[in-house]
Amino acid sequence: MGMVSVREHLHPITMRWIGIVIFLFSTMALVYANSPWQQKKTRIPTLQIYAEFDNYQVAPKDTTTLIIRGFLEPGWHIYSIQSQGDDGPIPTTITYSQSLYQPAAPLQESPPSIVEDKALRLKLAVHKEKFIFKQKLKILGSTSVGEQTFEGALHYQICDNHICAPIQHHLFTTPLTVQ
């Protein structure tokens, strides 16, 4: 008995569908490999932040200012803390993990730059290279006396005027002594 090829056992329509599926997968792989994200081999750049208080020793019911200094890689930016309209990006925010403090004033930021964001096709307020955020906090009367570790997170989106990374969450801590 002689050898029979697979082609002889498959229906011609089945062979056509197999060819179409192979073509579609090959095309999708080629498109993905040539996408701007893959070609550029983009990585999320490092954002360095440093958190500190203007006064590390406070009494319950006193206020102190949290200062966050940030440094970005050249060519990248994060968005302002201010809302930039319905079509704009999500503003940068800060959250705190303890209920021992409450904001005593709105979050402030160093003056942002206004740039034409090519990714969103809008003029937007952004921070490039470095920024400072300040939040005045009231220490609640129920806060225990002693060394405290203030914990928070900076929530931001980092972009390079062509692409944006997903929302990032950068955790930070800084000491505070309640007397």
C-alpha cells in the first residue's frame, strides 16, 4: 500500500480555510512587530521622587507641609494636578494611606509648562524634568505621640509626546514625629 498525503484526505474547502487562517496570523504578527511600540522598544522611564515635611516635629492639631520633589528623564513629562477638560488626561494626584492627617489646603504644584501634546492633540499643562508638589496637612488630635511613618502614593501618567504609559502609582514614605 502506498503513502497517502494529508492533502488527499482533506476537503478542498478545509484547505482553503487553513490557508486563510495562516495568512491572517502571519499578517497580525507582522503588524504587531512593526507597530511603533514594538519598534521603539519603549520602556516606562524612571521617575524619582523624594518626600519630606517642612517641619518633622509637630503636635496634634498642628499643620505641616508635605513636599514632594520629582525628577523625570529628559523627553518625558507628567500631567498637571489640574483638570484639563473632558478630553484631557487624568490629572496627577496624591493619596495618603493613614487617617491621621487631613488636607488643610488644596494641593499645590510648581508652575507647569504648556505643551502641544501630539498624542492627545491638545495644549496641556505638564511637568518636564522636575516638579514640586506641596500639600498642607493638619495632624488630627487623635494622632498618637511618637515617631510616625507617613505613607502615600503619587498617581500619574508619564508620556513622551508620542505615547503614554498606563497610569503609574509611585509609593513614598517619610518620617514625622508627633510630640
